[in-house]
Amino acid sequence: MLINSIFFIVYSTILIFAAILTMVSNKIIHSLIWAMLVFLMVGCLFLLLGATYNAVVQFLIYVVAIPILIGVSIMLVKSNIGKRKIMINSFWKILAIIAFVLFIGEFLAANSDVFNTIQSCVVNINSYSDLESFSKNIFSSYPILLLEFGLGIVLTVIGMSYYER
Amino acid sequence: MRDSIFQCLSTYHYQVVAIILFMIGLLGLVYSRNLIKILISIEFIINSINLIFVSFATYMSDKNYIGNTVVIFVSAISALVLAWGLYLVYLIYKQYGTVDVNQIYSKYKEID
């Protein structure tokens, strides 16, 4: 119970500060990144409450789908973005290296014994009898893929902010 | 006397966090000038309500699946509302050339 309380305090503090920074940021793309952190922390509080399926829905809708939607809208309402002569991101070399490392990691996770080793270390639930066991199975079976997917989304938003700058 | 937070978490603590998030969203809704930031504030308010639903469903009810199901529906509908809101923002930007509420209002008064 002490661990839960500490996690609750950490999540709540990050949530409140990120929400305040969302409102006081001058650039709207920075507000979007802080808002992503707020939605992520709300999902973590759902996990803390034991609502695993709600946390999965929160991560998929609020942390992945809605920021992409808002980011595309921000790019649409910037009138000068199509008038630039150089359309390529100036940080493309760094992003290409990160994308290559992520690709190698995903290749290793999907095609070698690393994935099976990790899968054997965690608790594997084979029954899909209810929603809770289904969501637990998602979290326990695909930790690396979920992590890489989240990292890819974060890198996309960071690259979008550089592009907007 | 209420127990310390290190002894037991209750729905009271989650309610406090949700109300703070609700107030921040409400202040952003009132004071923001950017239309997209106003939509983000509405999402904050919906998230705070979701948090209250899940905390009540966990701590105060035996049938906790009802609150969780409501939260899933609310999430889906809020995503739909946000998509429509962003479409309206894009239409307003095409009409007035800005997403600033004050400038939109002044241009609307000029046209009117």
C-alpha cells in the first residue's frame, strides 16, 4: 500500500504540473506535448486503480490518436508551412539513426529468442475469459513492442515540434 | 480523523486530483485565446470526470464494471467531439485566417 501511495503522489504531481504547463505554454505544440503527459498520467492512475482495460483505452485514444489529430490540425492552421523552400527536417540525420536503432530492436524482438525469453519471464495468461485478463495478456506478452510503439509516437511528436519551429 | 495518504488510498484522494484537473481545464477554457487550446481544456475536463468515474467504480461499488464501461463510451464520444471540433477550427481558420478568439470576434464584428 505504501508503494501505491508513492506512485499516486508521483503521478498526481506530474499530472498537475503538466496540466499547468499546458495552459501557460506560448506555443501550441508545446501545450500538446504537455497534454500528452497529462493523458498518460491519467492512464497511469487508471492502472493504479486496477482498471486495466480503461488504461489501455486511455493510452490508445488519448496518448496516441488524439495528439496525432491535434498535431495535424496545428500543421493545417499554420499558413506559412507550405511556403518553405526546404521541406525536409534539419534533424533528419539524428532521427534516421534513432529510427534505425528502433528498427533493429523491433527486428530482434520479433525474430529471435529474446522475445520468447522475456515472454517466459513474465506471467502468461492464456485465457481470454474477461477483459481484465485480456488486457493483462497484452501488457505481459508484448512489452517491448508496446514500448517501441510509444517511443515511436514520442519521437514523431518531437520531430513535429522541430518541424514547426 | 481521515487516515494518512501513506496508510490507505481512498476515492477522496483521486477526487482531489480530478477536481484540480477540472479546475485547470475550466480556467483554460475561460482564459485561453487559441481555439485548439480550448479543445485541449475540454479534454482535460472529460479526463477528470473519467477519473472520478473510475475511482467511484473501484472503491464504492460492487458492480464496478458499470463505471468502467461508461468511461470507455465517454472516451470514444470525446474523441468524436474533438474530431468535429478540430474540423470546425479548420473551417474557422479558412474563413477568418486565424485561430485567435479575439481576432475572430473582431473580424466577425467588422463583417457584421
